[in-house]
Amino acid sequence: MKDNLKQRLAIDMDEVLADTLARFLSEYNREFGENLTKADLSERKLAEIIPADRRARLRHYALSPGFFRDIPVMAGSHAVMEELREHYEVFIATAAMEFPSSFSEKYLWIKHHFPTFPDTHIVFCGDKSVISTDFLIDDSPRHFDRFSGRGFLYTAPHNRAETRYPRLNDWEDVRRQFLTREE
Amino acid sequence: MKDNLKQRLAIDMDEVLADTLARFLSEYNREFGENLTKADLSERKLAEIIPADRRARLRHYALSPGFFRDIPVMAGSHAVMEELREHYEVFIATAAMEFPSSFSEKYLWIKHHFPTFPDTHIVFCGDKSVISTDFLIDDSPRHFDRFSGRGFLYTAPHNRAETRYPRLNDWEDVRRQFLTREE
């Protein structure tokens, strides 16, 4: 199908396509000899469950060269992304402005893991309400506030208490929501 | 006025806010001992009026560290931008994907020349049809093809033959179009 006949779908990067939390946990565990897992976070952010005097280390990790380049791909995302691109005009939309040093690393990450993804469809922005797509998959509900399309919340520990938006728990949920057609 | 009550205006960077062509001309003139000016371009791109064997140098300039950091601000843009921000929710939208090495330099350029401009309202993208604003000021008519708002063409030598869109010749035109109210 031609792109201009497809519905448009924007997909967030950190915590949706990229398992950024896993990278924070591995950096933290390595530095402090801990074994924190995602399950330990429950409904909280990592910064909320670690000692206050270690919180600044998280920002330090994110600002370190290579941090965003080496984030693992979120489990299951790769195959579903390929299928989504057949049926939707897909954009990768990432709020990169919090860590401007991450621009190039995020771009290289996309080119490495999704080498055929077109540059034209990568968006680095701060406020995703500026994005004009039919759907947005994101782990941060704040991006849905003024978004004109339909927002889907990708589950992360920090958003488990959020109830206002349809929720996708993993990439199999993404497949079911966007790629399962009634025959 | 609160941002969410304002109309939204996206402004392109290269050739609109930033005088990128002036930077290309100065690099080219310095290397080849020429005195090319914008007037010499008439309706053409710089690449079209220079000897074919020098064309690759333009891409080389754009890929050189510091090129995008040191571009002059477009004459008249600074004061009008400040006024626009009082009356519109303004985004700076730049198609940075052609030169991904330019991300950080473009970000630093914005922070340097417009230090109070919010990170949340900077957008790096490829295809600007993904931007949801009421207006877009751009020198590349291709960005208006699928843009849902109203496009205004900012005059550059390469677009002088384009007649499909309302035209803004300089930042005084921008002021007249967007800031002059009938009393």
C-alpha cells in the first residue's frame, strides 16, 4: 500500500522500542553491586526506589557517551515493527530534548537496529502534541494530553497506575491491536 | 496568553531563521577565491551554478564540524521571533535528517541565538507533514504537500519560480502577515 493511503502511527523510542530502563538498571547494578530488576520497581521510577544520594548517578549515566547507543531493543519489537510498516506509515518519535547529547546516538541506534527505517520518518521533539498521526504508542501519558490522534499507553513500571488510556503491555499486544484483522 | 489558547506556528531553520546559504557562500568563496553572492544565484541552487567538479565540496562543508554551529541568524528574524512568541505557540522545525551530524550543532545554535526558546518546542524531523500546527513557514515547498495547516513560502533563490503558496520575502513580511492586526 502506498504511504499516503495508510494510517499514520507514531512510536516512542525509550521504554517502547528501546529497553532504556534495562540499561539504567544494568549501569546502576554494576556501579553499586546491586541486583535490582524491573519487578522491584513496582509502580515507581528507578529514581524513587534508590537512595537519594545516588539519584544524580542516573542523570550521569544518561549523559555518558555510548549510553543511548547501547540500549537493548525492547523484546518482540523488531518483528512487529516490520509488519507495522507494511500496513501503516510509521514514525519513530522520541523526546530527545531532555538529553540533547543523545541525538546522534539515538539516530545511530535506529539505523543499527532498523536499518531500512527511513530518515524522513524519524522525529526528535519535546512535546509530542506537535505530531500529527492517527495513533501514538508511548509510555508517558503526558504526551497524550494535547495529541489529536488516539494514544496507546505502553506499559512501564512508572505508568502502572494510569487508567485513562488503552494499554499495551508488550509487543504482542501491539500486534493484536494494530495487525489483527477480523477475517 | 496561555500557550494552549494560541494558534500554533512552526518555523523552519535553514534559510528561514538561519542564513545557511550565506554560510555556504562564504565557505565556497574562501576555498576558491570567488565572490559569489545570493544575487548571482538567481532562481538556482548554489550547486547548479558552480563547476560540477566542485559540487561535492558543498556536502563536505555541511559535514564539517562547526558548519551548522556558526551560521548567521537571518536578518530581522530575532526581533520578530520574540514578538511571534507572545502571540503564537511557536515551534522551530528543522529537517535535520539530511545531515545527522548536525543535530547537536543545530540545538546549540538555537540555544545560543534564542536562549529562552523552550526545548519542548524544537522539532528535528525529515518529513514536516508529520507536524501538527496551524501554520508553517518554510523555504522548501515539498514540506507543504501533505501539511494539514497553511504553508507560507519563505523566499530563497531556489524557490523563486514557485507560485503555489503565499510568499514571505523577509522577516518584515513575516511581521506583517502574522503580527499586524486591524484596529
